[in-house]
Amino acid sequence: MNCNKDSVNHELNLYFDNSATSWPKPEAVYRAAELQMRQMCGNPGRSGHTRMLEADRLIYRTREALAALFKVDDPSRIIFALNATDALNIALKGFLKTGDHVIFTALEHNSVLRPLGTMRRNGLITTTMLPCSLEGYPDLEFLENAYQPQTSLLVINHASNVIGTVAPLRKMIESAHKKGVKVLVDAAQTAGTIDIDIADLDIDLLAFTGHKSLLGPTGTGGLYVKVGIDLKPLREGGTGSHSEIDLHPESMPERLEAGTLNSAGLAGLLEGINFIRETGLDQIREHETALRRSLREQLMEMRQITVYGPEEAAECAGSLSFTIRDTDCGEIGYILENNFGILCRTGLHCAPLAHQAFGTFPGGTIRLSPGFFTKAGDIQFLINAIREIVALTEKG
């Protein structure tokens, strides 16, 4: 398949991979991270000098901002991690014990599937996969019959990173709690773009990342832990507190945090959260939903294209996946970048069971994920590029 590269503006660099990492960031995010490294690079929780105190205050302000965003009364219940994968590992390996049974959805990312798979293969736990429909909705009737006496945890991907479908959290959490089962929510795709009221939903554990819709730098993220849930630390070491003992502190958040935190990254994350609060979560959600709706409607007009997931954009986060008949997804991604300056993601998106459920395994899909800084004109340029590619596929 060949496109005329002479007619292409390679300087556009249109970014449609916000489900992987958001870009661009608000300008204040860049400035805050740099300023923290240049002028306030103290080690939070250690020493007593001015730079340390300023770094410590920054960490606490970021914790407070996240608590406010997620409607959490006690900021100490939010601990910082490297990303959502790290947070999910802290939750799973800190909560589960030998003999436990876990229910997880077919939509889960490998950051859930792989820790569970390792524990299952090592004979520590048993698991049940909750199937989903072609539109990505978990089978709630199946869920009601999946609980076992040993079931301790239900893991829910809040929104599919493949097709964007948002799970019915309230119904699933209520179902689990009636059985005495705790719930871990993976909010990697939703934190910062969909309102999450942890108290109202009665969430037990929630993992999030900072570098996607929270608009912060990579290397940031965290985990909310409900009062009464005691997780075994994944890592132990220096905290700057209780240094006289050779056991990790029991108090939160130090219990689940060890070593020097990423203060520069968290400075950027704080500004990302501030941008979201100042802009308004509803406005961000409305903009991204409108872009996704326009994108899907125009893709659906091309008969060679199959679009996956729900028809209504309001039922989805930002991810949208499609395939072009009889073409390799990786080749389409290559052409979009090299011929049109459009960046997207192709393949299995670290969610193999989801692709099996949607009938796109093993080839995967072409995933497009606009963000808050994507413009309507960007959508139109993308659609025109795809139309040109589709026309070439028809010619063979």
C-alpha cells in the first residue's frame, strides 16, 4: 500500500494516543516539575532544612488535591506509586492471601492479569474471569453466580483501554459488598476525565496513574485504600519516620511508601490536577465525548471499517478502536505516522482477553484516543487521512 508522501505535512505530529500517555500537558505542569528540580529539590520527610520542608509540603498538597478530586476525607489514605501498574501490584499483592478467590473482568489490563496469573500459577489463589459483551459491558448475571466462599476480591477496569466502555461501577460494587467481597477499581483510563466519588460509590481500593488524564508526568500515580483495609507493604525501607526500628511503619501513608518519592513528578501532577479543577471536569468530559462521537460517526460511514464498542460516546472514556477490512493494523499505524504525521497505537494494547472478547485477537485494532487539547480540525484531518488509506485498500 502506497500513499503520496509529497503531499503530506510531516510537521503536524497530531497526537491520538492519550490513552497511553496524555500530550501535551498544561504549560504549568512542565514549569512546576522543572522548578522543583532546579530550586526546591529536597528529600521529603528527611532532614529539617528549608528545601526538605518545601518538598514535604508539596507532597502533602498533592495528596490533598487528589483526595479532593476523588472525594476522600482523609488524604493519608492516598499513597503514591510509580504508576497504575505499580499501584495495582501494591493492592493485589498486599491484599490477597493464600487460598483466596478473585473475580476479574475480561477487560483487564496486563497490570492486573499478570500479577493474578503469577499468583494463580504459584498455587496461591484461584480466579474467575467475568465475561463481557461485544460492546464491553461485564455480564452482571454471570457475576452473581461467580462468587465462592473463598472470594475476597472483585477487580473492575473502570473503562476499557481498548474500546472505552465504562463499567457499571455502582451495580458491581453493590453486588460484591452484598457478598462481603472487597472491590479494587482500576481507574487508569478515567481518573481526571470522569468524576469518581469514592465515598459515594463505596470503593475499597482504587488505583490511578498520573500521566494520562490527570495530565501529570510519567512516574506518578497512586492507590486509595479504604479505612479498615490493611495491605502488606510491597516495598520496605526508608520513610524518614520511626528510623529507630527495623520494621516498616504501620501508619498510613508511610506503610505503603518506601524510599524517596518523585517530588518533581508530583509537582507536575499537582499542576495537572489544578488545571482539571480550574477547567472543570464536566467541561473536559464534554469536550472529549464530543470529539469521540464525531470520530466514531465519521468512521462508521466507511463500509470497509469496523468500529468496536458502544454507539453512545457518553458511555465511554476516550479510547476508540477500529479495523480496516483485510489490512494489518500495524501497517495502518505506520502509514498514519509516516505519511500523515498522525500518532496512534495499534496491536493488543496489553489487554489480550478484551481482544478475544471483541473478536480482534491476535491482530488487534487501531486505537485512537483524542484528549482535551485535541481540536475539531485535528479530527477532520485524521478522518481525511483514513479515507485516503481506505481508498488505497480498495485499489489493492
